[in-house]
Amino acid sequence: MSQGIRVTVWNEGIHEKEMPRCQEIYPLGMGGTIASYLEKQPGIASVHCSLLDDPDQGLSEEILDNTDVMTWWGHKAHDQVTDENARRVQERVLKGMGLIVLHSGHYSKPFTSLMGTRCNLKWREHGEHGEKERLWVVDPAHPIVEGLPEYIELPSTEMYGEPFGIPQPDQLVFISWFQGGEVFRSGCCWHKEAGRVFYFKPGHESFPIYHNEHVMKVIYNAVKWAAPVRMARGYTQGNYQPLEQLD
Amino acid sequence: MSQGIRVTVWNEGIHEKEMPRCQEIYPLGMGGTIASYLEKQPGIASVHCSLLDDPDQGLSEEILDNTDVMTWWGHKAHDQVTDENARRVQERVLKGMGLIVLHSGHYSKPFTSLMGTRCNLKWREHGEHGEKERLWVVDPAHPIVEGLPEYIELPSTEMYGEPFGIPQPDQLVFISWFQGGEVFRSGCCWHKEAGRVFYFKPGHESFPIYHNEHVMKVIYNAVKWAAPVRMARGYTQGNYQPLEQLD
Amino acid sequence: MSQGIRVTVWNEGIHEKEMPRCQEIYPLGMGGTIASYLEKQPGIASVHCSLLDDPDQGLSEEILDNTDVMTWWGHKAHDQVTDENARRVQERVLKGMGLIVLHSGHYSKPFTSLMGTRCNLKWREHGEHGEKERLWVVDPAHPIVEGLPEYIELPSTEMYGEPFGIPQPDQLVFISWFQGGEVFRSGCCWHKEAGRVFYFKPGHESFPIYHNEHVMKVIYNAVKWAAPVRMARGYTQGNYQPLEQLD
Amino acid sequence: MSQGIRVTVWNEGIHEKEMPRCQEIYPLGMGGTIASYLEKQPGIASVHCSLLDDPDQGLSEEILDNTDVMTWWGHKAHDQVTDENARRVQERVLKGMGLIVLHSGHYSKPFTSLMGTRCNLKWREHGEHGEKERLWVVDPAHPIVEGLPEYIELPSTEMYGEPFGIPQPDQLVFISWFQGGEVFRSGCCWHKEAGRVFYFKPGHESFPIYHNEHVMKVIYNAVKWAAPVRMARGYTQGNYQPLEQLD
């Protein structure tokens, strides 16, 4: 990755159009806010913002050809992402693209397809102030926690609770505590063939989560962690032909 | 599981019709051979044989309602299994049904959907005698190796080699060695929500693999390992409604 | 395990002698309470109670020869367990004995030696009523959760919090939520060579935790899960001689 | 790690004194050969060579204070490393130092203490030419395989075979195939509290393994992977005091 990481921030972009509170908190949109943060960080070569409303839903082959790591935020319109586009994202991950799935992206097609499970979880209707969440670091050796304190406290969030219908993470990095009595595996890593996937819970549309410095640090750390590993030229990555018979 | 485990042995059943060598080795078919072994073992309540040619491809709701653990063998006709039936199997696993995927079942729809990856692997064209494989036990604490020696030797098999495009197993039980220079993660366990999945490599249609006592012992051990865990009544297993707002 | 599991309940036995509240809650002692529960369960062949004050600290070769699974509760006197006895327990685990480490046993010599880490954790001084804990099931496919609801609620416990200085569990079964704002990996499984280890957090000496039916169900389930797997006779379990040179 | 990684290459240094063949293959010693390679790589700030014969066995507090990642090669004199020095290395790992354990270092005190197991393995007496080994990459998403082909072939090595008495790796990166019929988990990663450990099998003293470019690339990749993660100042890393009682 010596030339720097090319990031695509995929954002559904519906709350930003329809919900005054979201517009007020995120004048740039959630995607724009994340992109604006990432593009100032060392080692990031470029940041492209994609929206559901873009041509090809912002997921064309050309865009993916220029993406090392993708972040994904979706909530209301998971079904509108076409099966073909979702499959394209999944395949790119299997061939090496990093994928950072944020908050309600747990129900997105690329994430559920990669997990092979339903990714259900508990949640609670929240009022204006939401409730308190603490994300505890449980793997202090993981590069995703570089620079963090022992927990991140969010005074107002939406609760997501266990059981979370995911396969066991290869590495569990954060566990969240919620005021109302629940816990949640809120930072989870998987290797999926040649690609890496990180699910990170923070990010509700009606709270200023993406203005929290620690949350943003995690997203940046995760982008670096998920950047593709390049094996030597000629590594076939799963497009096998049968080998010749032994003598 | 005090009443015993109800097993469904799903078998594609095509080689058994078309390939004299397979018929000769397996007069009962591969499915029938496995079923005939399992039904004699302690703790097995019933064994049902399903075939691709059966009504509903042997995967009706009624059959699944009466299945605790399913074994799956397929090779030539993965695409003929309907998406609806494959999804039904996947959902049953997520709700608790055990699934034992055998040999070329690595490319079956239920398995690739549960893994979220392509499940590619290397293989070699084989002649009449195939090549030698040794399955080494690498997790001697796992119930699937009960009663086994330190490795199972198969004098004539088809080679399956790494890289195998699966997510990292929750537990890796066997690693295979092949005469021609390859290795393979040949016994792999995953928890998938409430269900358990075991992939086991042995089982080519042109070698008498399912007449090997150790191979059959592994399948039986795996059936016991994969039998559903029953939580208390009322456990909602992922069909969540939002909780009420905190005061 | 067809003849049933032989359990040894190892208990430090000091609070039982010195602390009136502990005596009141546990007239049989904590060890006696656990033993009395286990010996009534199906599949348990025998339950032996060992105490720190016993000859050989209750850890003689003879006792270990007759133990399939050991439960361990210690708190004040970890250092009094001799290095030789601790090593004997560790070696038995590596050769197949199951070990269930309870509550403050996280600092015991056998546990820290098996983990290879310091096993530090956070805790809070507690008053007469302690605080509320909920142990959430996060792996509904695990045999240790058989028969449980989605969480176990303990109204009065001592808080144990992250970071918990353990290696990543092979399987994480429970995560605890505490009233005061902490989380804890409270049910953790590891395979250690031929043996299995389960750490389970509940069990403070001044609260009636071992009278909770769900806590006891977990201990019983864990005993069954940790029972030794027997490979075929002649499996050498790590006492290797060099093999002869290849021709 | 913006200032670069400070590496200490710890080498037993006995074969280099006693064994002409080793001297011939490694005029700089094995440690010197590794150090000489690493110090030319980008991102490496310094490389210090430590020997068993050095003052404090090359493991003084001062040396460790200036070490981000240590590589360890030992074989004949594991017992000569003092318990105090071995414990110091272990504790440094738990506080964040990376550790790369090479070849027969599997039996070293720091490694067996960190694993909590005996780390036994099979081996075969070898003649002048040893036997062929292939290290297959089984986790193409892992940074340790950056730049590698799908397997590394070593024409002459010593066989190490399963069962290998280690806990299940957090990430299994390489599996070795041996001419004589064995397999081995030859590249294994663990997180141990704040530190990372990589075991890598290649490196016999009588074959020119550390002149193989791919082997050296793996060691360099592993050094980068194992470099310490720095959490924010004030992260207590396990030296806990009890928290105050809840109101």
C-alpha cells in the first residue's frame, strides 16, 4: 500500500434528504462527514463518495477497480441495492477489497451475504436523547485500537443488543455496554478469502456519532487494517483449473 | 437429545445411476451406505434418505421438521437444487439444524451461502488408483475425533488442495496430506447462529471411502456434535421486535 | 463417557471457615453446594470434594487418576497451592482432563499457566447488595447454553470488568453486563492440547450465586462439554520420539 | 510506529560455535543473517543482536526497553535461559512487545509459557539432504503473506509434524506439507494481552533456510505485523486497582 489507500465511502443518503435532524447534524451527509475526515489522514490516497442515487448505485466496475477499502452505511433501502451490485461488492471483498460495515449496515446485502447468517439483533425505540453506550476495548493488541482509551463513551445512541446473528468473529475488538441492560459485539473482524471485513456499530443518523474523535479514529484504523494484502503476481485467488494427473 | 437424533442423509444420486464403478462400490448408493451405517449407531433415532429426484428434492418442510442433523453429498447437480430449497436448508441451520457437508458438497448452495465465500479449492485429475491421503488430527480435544488414531489413511482418493476459499474455521479438526504435494483443511467446524456446520473432505464417488471405518466414525461423531442445542422455551432466535423505549 | 463422568470439585474452603455470611449462604460450603447439585444430575458417575486443607491439597495422583472433569474455586490462597500441584493439574488438562474455573479462580495457578497471560481484570468494591449482572448468551449453538433463557440475571454480584487479560477464547459463550457500566467475557472456552477449559464468572462468596438454577445448569452443561475425548489406544499425546530417517 | 521498529534478534548461538556445517552456511550466524536482512528493510529503525552468552543473556531490562519486536531462535540450551529472563520476555509480550518464535524455539521457555501447553511435535532424524517441505498459504488476507507465492518450497528441511501441542492459533497462516507424509501448522498467530506472537517453523541449523528470500520476507512481514499497538496514554494494561463502590 505504499501509494496510499483508495477509499470509497458508500452512503445510502436517504435520511440526509428526508430528515431535518440528520441534515442539521450532518450538513455534509454522513458519507461526506466520514470522507472529509478520512481524506485528511496520512496514508489515504483518495476518498470517493458513492450514493445509492448515483449511476450504477455508485458501485460500477470502474469505481470498484479504484477502491482498496469501502465503507458502507445503509438503513432504509437495503432492498433497493440490486442483487447484482451487492454480489459485485461481495466478490470484490473475496478478491481482496476491504469492507467496513457501519451501524445499520448489518442488514445490508453485502454484509449478510458475506456472513452467511441473518445478522438479526435487538434494538430499542429511542427518544430524543437515546441512551448511553460504552464501547470497551477487549483486544488491546489489535491495530484497530491504536490511540484509543480503554473505552469510548457515547452519551446518546441507539441500543443494539445480543444475540447478534453473526458467525463468531475471527477477532472481537469491542464489546458495547448499554444503559438499558444490554451488551453487543460492536467491533468484529473477519477474513473472507483474500479480503477483510470489519463491522463497527456506532453511527445512528440522529446523533452526532461521526463527530466523535474516537469513533472516527476507529474508522481510520480499520481502513488501514483492511487495506488489501498483495500476494505475488500470478497468485490465482480461487480461479482454479484441475492439476494434471500424477504419474 | 434424549430421544435420539433424527438424521436426514441427502444425496444427489446421479453417479449412482450413471457410473458403473460407483454402483459397484456402493450398491446402496453413497447415501444409502451412510444411512445404513448411521442407523445402527447408539443415540440415532431415525435416518431418512433424501434424493435430488425425490418430491421437493427431498427437502420439504415436513422432512426438515423431522431432521435434527442433515448430511449432504452433491457434485454434478448443485445448480439443480432450487434456490428456495437451498435457502430453506440454510435457514434451518441458522435455527439449529446440524449440517454435515461431505466432499464435493463444498460447492453446494447451502454450504457456499452459509460460508459467504466461493469455497474454491485445487484438485487433480485422477486415474484409476487416485493418490494417497492422510487426514491428521490437529485438535485432539474435539469430540469429532473420539475413537480415532492420530491419522486416517486413505490409499486412493482424489486430491483437494489449498487455498480452500472458506472463512477461518471456528475449529480446525483435520488437515490432509496428499502424495502429490498438497495440504487441505479437511475437517472444519463452524457455529452459524443456533446451528452447527461440519465440512468433511472424504467421499469421492469412485473410491470406497464410505466403507472406511474411521471415515464413518467421524461422520457419526459429527452427527452427534451437530445435534441441536435447545435453549429454554421462548428463546426468540432472531425474530426480534424493538424493545420499548427507556424511561 | 458411557460409564458417566467422574467430577472433582476443588474448593479453597477458607471463606467457609472465616466468613459468617458465606457460612449462612452456603452451609455445605461452596464446593459442597456444587457437588450436591452435580451428583444428582444424569450422566455423572461420581463427585469428589477436594479442599486446600486436604492431604496433598486434594490434588494427589490418585484423585486425579479418578477425575474426568475438575471444577476449581479459589480466591484468597492461590499462592498456597504448591507449584507442583498446580503443574500436575495443568498437565492433566493437557492430557485430557476437563477444567471448569469459577469466579476468582481466574488468578489461580492452573488457570494462569494454561492461559499464558496474567488474567487481570477490573473489579469494584461492593457493599451489602452488590450490583446487578446479566450474562447474555452470545453463542446459541454451544452445548453449554442448553436449556437457558437468553440471559441469566443475577440481582446482586461483584463486578468483574474488561479488559480481561486472557487470550481470545476459542468460543465465547457469555458476555456480562453490569449496572455500573462495565462488560465482561464471562463464559469462555479453550481447547488446550487434549483437554478443555471453561472459565465461568459467577460465584462470589457473599451472594447466593450457586443457588441460582441457571448458573448451576451452566456448570453441569460445562462438565458434560469438558468430559475427555478418548482417541484410539496408542495415541501418544505428545510424548514423541523422533521418527526414522526417510530412505 | 512512525519512527520505525526496533528489533532484537535473540539467538542461542551454540550451533554456530560447535558445528562446522552451520558455520559454513551461516558465516554471520543465524542471528546475524536474520539481522543483516532485517536492517536493510524499510520501516526498521534498528536491529540489535542478542546471544545467550551475552551479559544478562542478552535480555536485560535496557535491551527490552529498546525492543519493539523480538525474534527468538533456540534449540540446545532452552534450559540455560534463566526463569527470570524467560519471565521478563513473557511479561514484555503481555505489555505489547511482538515476539517471532522461529523453528526449534517452539520448546523455549518464553513460548511454552505464553502458550500454556507443552508444544510437543513430531520430528524425523534427517540425513545430509533432509526432505522437501512446502509451506502453503491458507490465509491470503493476512499481512504476513504480502508478496508471497501460494506456497514456499524448501528442498531440504527437517520435518516437524502434527500433532503440535499448541492452543488453536487465532490465525493460521501456513500449513506445511512434508515428503514423508506429515503436515504441520507452520505459521501461527496469537494475540496475548497487548502483544502479538508469531510462530514460524522454518530454520534448521544445517540447511540454508535463512537464505531463502520468501522465508525472510515472512520474517520481515511478521515483524511489521507484531509491532506494538499503542493505546492512548493512561491505558492501564492490566495493573488494576479496585474501582470505588457504586452508590
